[in-house]
Amino acid sequence: MIDQQVVRDKFRAVLVAEMTLNQISIRKLARASGVSISAIVSYRNATRDVPMHKMMAMAHAIGIDPKTLVPEL
């Protein structure tokens, strides 16, 4: 069984790294992806699971392959 907190923690690490690398703020990511600021903050704090469609929207907004945001387990 996969521990969902581990998945959230790994996703958080990748999301923060990609946002930093691509110089994208939470506000800019929200505007570009259509994902709310509060949801992005929750994902960055690893307190909420990320639906696949939102993960894909954020990846496209950052300009990366969506597979990049899928955490390796």
C-alpha cells in the first residue's frame, strides 16, 4: 500500500524545484494553469492530494513534461 503522505511530500519537492528553476511564482502559476492559489499552496505544503488534471495543467503552465511532476515512489 502506498502512503499518500509520501506521495504528497515527493510531489511537493518536485513542484517547488520546478517552480524555482523556471522562476514561476504561485500567483503566476495559478493564472497560467487555472488552479487556485489556495490549491497550489496546499500542494506546496503537502497537505492535499493533487488530481491528475490539475497536475497536468500546472506542468503545462510551468512549461515542463507532465511526467516530470509525477513523483517516483
